[in-house]
Amino acid sequence: MTNAPLDPSVTPPEIHRFRLVFLVIGVALLLACIPGWIFVPKMFYPAYLFAWLFWFGVSLGGLATIMLHHTTGGGWGYFVRRFGEAAGAVTIIMPVLFIPIFFGLKVLYPWHPGNPSFHEPHVEARELWFNTHLWVIRWAITLAIFIFWTWALRILSLRHDKEPTYGRLNAMYCLSAAGMVVYFVIMSLAGVDWIMSRVPEWRSTMFGFIIVLGQCVSGLCLLIIMLGWVARRTPFRERVSPDHFNDLGNLLLTCVILWAYCSFAQLLITYLGNGHGETTWYMPRTSGPWHAIAAILIVFHFLVPFFLLLMRSIKRYIPAIMWLCALLLVMRMLDVFWITIPSGEDAGLPLPWSEAALAVGSVIGIGGVWMAVFLWLLEGHSLIPLGESVPLLAAPLDEDESSQDWERHDGIEHGPQPGPIG
């Protein structure tokens, strides 16, 4: 088995065209949401917060996947590394996209002095932690930490392409190992600040972990879809095997199971406790149309992906796993919508169509801008790391290959295992 040199500029030519299309769609829909921002701010701000949280989660999920690969190794990570680095690096624009939310803090959060619930006992009891100044400071620190981590990994990786050294491999390993801990801790606290504090009387020690696992599912789904898109193009078709998709599918299955387990455990503990502070969270989310959304999440966020990802043929067949990941991304949107929107003084009311429309417009609008920056970050760089040894397949993938044909690639070496180098 031999290695072939990689062209550092082999990015699909469609990337530039798609980037412009996404940018136009994103900007157009964000502009279309401005009337809602002006005339119905109580509906706009929760919808926009949901959209921002979803795409921020995709960025961090991509970052977490790459840090996991740097820490544990495996051939699967080489082919999604550039996508994960680019997804994480999009965090650089997230502070700018968050600006509209600063104008709606009094609408979103009961602990804001302008909110009608500010003087309620359960709100005043948490005033030491939940106040505007400290909340903004924590928000800035959180974004700064994630932006630093994503760009530090990206810069190290690109420099390693140009001049491979053991020192840079060790630096990426150490940065990723520490980053996994930092990510879980910081994002758990941010989940309390950004989402849980919308219902101050509710508390859950598992909520932050559920948020992190959901983000990992979102990021991993995007990376698998991107890899499936380029898998039959040079230089991927000479290097990507079904084993790589099988490994990614197994990792996705693990994240889905953990998300479902923690979500059920949180619900079970709340049900057994049956306290007013705990049930306040679930009551509006299990009544009216929200009950139907909860049922959809149970079926299509866990049961269907769980059984499909148990099938080896699904994980090894590109179109099947891409469609499954697309379904999971939609379910991730629905889950973030379900945990974000029904909070505050209108939590028990049915969902107005105007708020649903603003949520759709916001998530597509921010998503268009997010995808445009994501694709821009992919341009001009090899989509396979040049500083690593990625072996060629014995037989490249053909355009009309079926899932059964892929079986002949079983046993292909996945490449070197990165890790600490003495």
C-alpha cells in the first residue's frame, strides 16, 4: 500500500458557489425577521435565541469531535478533521450574531430588572449569580475560551501541514485533552446561564451534560454529511473506506444513546421528586403541541436512529447514513426549540404561528451565514491533513458503488494512531 502526494488546493469547485448561495439566503432571511424584532419582540427574542444556540452547538460539536480524535486516535478523524476545525472556527462570528439578544434580555430572562417576574421570591434568591453584569461577563469569557480553543487547534493543524513536527502533534494532543474537560465544564455552566435561567426555580445537575451531548450529535452529523459529500471525489475516494463511516456511525450511536439516557434519567428523577421547582420545567413541555414535539423527539431522535445505527449496512452506505444524519440534525433543531421556547410567563400557552415562523426564519438565516463562513474557511486548504500519513485504498471507490461493493474494503488499514509522542 502506497501513499500519494496530496494537492493542497483540492477543494470542490462548488464550495465557492454554495458559499454565495448560503450567504444570500442567510442575510435575506435575517432581514426578513427584522419586522418581527420591531413589532413582536416577545416572540422574536426566544426564536432568535433558539436559532443561535443550535448553530453555536453545531460549532462546538464539531470542535469536540476533533478534540476526541486528537486525544484517542483512529483513522476516521483524518477525513473529518478539516470540517471539524472549520465548524469550530465559525465561533468567531457567533458573538456578532448574538448582539440582537442583548436588546432582549429583559424579555428572555426573569432575573433581568426589566422583567415582570424580577421581584418574585425564587428570582430574587438567585440575584447574586443571575444579574446582568455578571451574566454578560460570563458570556464574554465563555465565547473567548471557545474561540481561543478552536483557532489554536486550527492554526496548529494548518502549520503542521506545512511543517510536520512531533512538537505540534503533542501540542494538539495536550490542547485537545485539556479542551475536552474545559468544554464539558464551561458549556455546562453556559447551559445554565443561557437556557436554564429562563426558569429560575428549576434546577438539574444533568442539564449541562445533556446540552453537551446534543451538541456532539449535531456536530458529528454535519461532519458525516460533509464527508459523504466528498467521499467519491479525489483525494477522498482513494482513501476513504466503509470502515471510516462505520467508525463514525458507531461514535454517533454512542452520542445518541448517551443523550437519550441522560434525558430520561433527568425526567425520571424529576418525576420521582415531584417538587414544584422541578415540574415547572416539564409541565409546559408536555402539554398541548409541545407534548407532540416530545413524542417526535423520542421516536426520531432516539428510537429510529438507535435501531438504524445498529445496522452495519446503514453505517457503511453513504446515502443512507447521510440521510440519517440529516434527520438527526432536524431533530436537534427541534430539541433545542423544545428546551428553549416554552419558558417565561407565556410558557403554558400554545405556540403562535408567528413565533414558529420567526424561529424558522432565524434558524435558516443564521444557518445561511454560518454555512457561508464554514465553507469559506474550507477554501484554500487541503481537506485531508497533509502532515499525516493517510494510506491509499487497494481499490478506489466507484461512482456507482453499492453498499455491498464496499464490503471488499474490509480490513483496510486506517492509518497511524495519533497520541502523545515522547
